[in-house]
Amino acid sequence: MAEQNNALPPKTCAIDKLVTIEADIDKVINGKKTATRRNGRYADIGEVMTLKGQKCIVTNVYEQKLGEITDKDAMQEGYQNADGYKNAILSIHPGMKWEPEMKVWAHEYELAE
């Protein structure tokens, strides 16, 4: 795992931009959302984000193709299945096409004690 850490490219955005939609913030605080996928890298492993006073620690960051997103991945994102996640993403980003080969950065996190 440490080797993968060293291989991560520089962040493209700040961690405070990782989860910004109010409904998603509530899902994180309620433990129903434990991952966010973005087209850039927003956090380092071990970095902490604070949402409404609740701290969350980033536990994993990795690249993934949209076509590789499983129902389990979608559940981490707070959706029932991959189709629900796909539909939500396309509704948030009008005009976006779902390209199975497009790479995104998965950021996994957990609530801090």
C-alpha cells in the first residue's frame, strides 16, 4: 500500500471540495456514503475532511474506470446499485456521457471517532 501512496499524482483540488452536495453530506454523516468518485484527485490517504463538524478520514484513494463501478461501489456512494449511481451522476452533470473507459479517482473514507 505504501508504494501505491508514493505513486499517486499531485492533488488537483482541495479536500473541502470532495463532498459538497447537501444530501451527500448528510449521507456521509449518517454513515450511508463512504466513498466519492471525482475526475481529479481531491485527497491524500490519511487526510481529514470536516462536514458539519464531523471529521472523516480518507482511508483509500485509487483510480477506477467508470465501466468498472460495481453495485458495491455504488452502495459506498450512497446508491442502491450501479445504475442508480450512473443515473444520479448523469443528472448532476448535464451533457456528460457515461464513457466506460473514462477514469475517475475513488476516495474512500470513514467517520472519525
